[in-house]
Amino acid sequence: MSDQFDCKNCNESLYGRKYIQVEDNPHCIPCFDRLYAHTCQGCKEIIGHNAKELFYEDRHYHQDCFRCFRCDRSLAGEPFTSLEDSLICSDCYCNEFSSKCVACDKTVKPGSRMLEYDGASWHEDCFVCHGCEKPIGAEAFIPDSSSYYCVPCYERRVAPQCSHCKKALTKGGVTYKDEVWHKECFFCSGCKAPLAGQPFTSQGDSPYCVKCFSSLYAKKCAGCNTAITGFGDGKYVSFEDRQWHQPCFKCSRCSVSLVGSGFFPDRDQILCTDCNSDD
């Protein structure tokens, strides 16, 4: 008697029939297709044992169903990507979804190296310095209007020059009298103390801190004998060759304020109307 040779699933004899071995167990073709064949993502039909099968990201397709869902071209052997659960060829994807390079106006294809800045896209080789025309790549760059510069070209061609050290000013700085300085280069002409963020004044074209300007150039108040600098309560009163801070401009006898009032000079003194009448 011959040995029994049956399908592992349906137990029907496999003598004289095609079968497929699964883990050392023979299966008839109908049982194999029903138990182990994949369902095509495209047509939703079973991919039979004798059909050519393609798969992508755990999804299986008949070879003829492996197509772009936009133009229906076969994707077998062609570059493609996926859009949600559908496949799309590179051409359709580029036409509908890819960015265009603002330099050459050609599509930036998926997977290619690109650069994005301020809402615009470039091929990596198209993003070049406006000065030396070399690709900027991953290097630092500085925008200027609609142009982009590598740092050396920007410093050499575009950046304003510090009025003191004559080197490029690329960030921050101080502007005074239509000229620019690095913060560390803008200092008092007297004591050399930094003036950035500090009150200062000038004598001619030279900036001075309040202390140096007061000691070197400021007029002295005839009342308190301190400098009239124009800082703080900077209003002052001038009469003949003398000046007073407004709070110091008062009667030499009764100390009433003379700002906005009549007064009378009496040698080195100034008197209000009442005190002058007493004389």
C-alpha cells in the first residue's frame, strides 16, 4: 500500500495535483491561495500563487495594479512615492506637490538636496552667493534685499564699515550723525569709556560722556556752580554772560523762582520785583 499524501488543510489527496509546501506541509493550490495569498491593494483581489506580485510598505499588488493613481502608468522599475494609501510616480508628484527652485524655475524633485529660506526653495547647487557665485550649501549666509551673500562677501562688499576701526559691521552697533560704530568702538573721546546705552553728548564731531563734557566744555550755573549739560532737567536761563539751571534761577534774597517772572540785576545778584522794591 502506498503512503498517504494529502493536503494539510482540506485532506484531499495531492497525487497527480499541483501543491505548494508551507513549513514542510503540502497544500493544494486552492487552500494555499485562500490561506496564504495576499490581497492586492489596487484591485482588492487575491494575488494567486502564479501571479507576479510586488509589494511596498507592507502593501501587496498585482504587477499590473502597481500603477500611479494619477496618470495610471506602471511603476514597476520606475521611481515613485506614496501619498496616503496611494502610489504616485515622481513626475506627477513633482508637477502637483514639489516646490520650484526660485533660481532656475525647475522642480525640486523628491529626495534631491534642497534649501528653503523665507518661504522659497532652491536646488542646493542653485543657492549661490551673489558676490562670488559659489554655492552656499550649509554655510552661514546674510540676506540683503533679494540677494544672499556668504559672510566674507557680505563683509567685503555690502556691510557698513565701522567709523573707528574701519572693519565690517555685521550686527548691532551704534549709529550717530549718519555714521556707524561697533558698540565697543563707540567710546568717550575724553576718558574712553564705552558710550553704547549711556547718555552722551558731543563737542564738534567728538562724542563725550556727561562727566567729561561737563568738566571740559559745559558752562557753569551761576546759582549752584555745577555744569549745565542739557541732561535731566536740561532747561536753563541765560542772561548776559551768565546761565542758570531753571531751578537755580531765583531771587538772591528771598529765593522765589524767577522763571517766567520779571527780575532785576543788582551787581552779582538778581532780585525779584518785591525785593528790588524794598531797596
